[in-house]
Amino acid sequence: MSLVLAAVLGFSAYGKLTRNRNFVDGIYAVGFPDEHIPLLAAALIAGAAGLLVGLVWWPIGVAAAVGLVAYFIAAVAAHLRINDRDYLPAAGFLVVSLAVLVLRLITI
């Protein structure tokens, strides 16, 4: 599950860095500044890398999963703050990130 999430996060980061409309329209909708979008991509890349390293050294995987949970809680909150109904992608990533965290913790 960590491998799949890491791959999808990498794809999402690429979409943000290239300003693909499918990836950035929701970010613009919540009022996030364009010049800070690379920071979002960097957070996703760090999370993906942490998940991969976590396959070998579990504390890094736990830290990455916790960071991703926090990232996606903030994303969902940003959408809900403006009553934007397009929060389901972020909520889906939140659920998967939580699942990865729980699975990592129960397999220590």
C-alpha cells in the first residue's frame, strides 16, 4: 500500500509542479498562492520518499505517514473552510494515508 501511495503522490507532485489544471484548480479554488505550490509538491515528494524509506526503516515510514495525514487534514479543511464541495480527492488521500499509518504501526 505504501508503494502505491508513494507512486500516486509522486504523480500528484509532478502535476502540481507542471501546473496541470487537473491538479491545481482545486488549489486555486481555496485561495492558495501560486508561488507556494512548489512547497506543496515538495511536501508530497518528501512524504513519498519517506514512505519508501519506511519500508526499510519503519520510524521514517511512520513519520512520513503522520506528515501526510496532517497535510491532507489541512487540505480537506481548506476546502471545507470555503464550502467547496470538491474535497473528495483530498479526503480519499487522507483515508489512504491513515490506512498506511495504521498498517505500519500494527506491523512494527
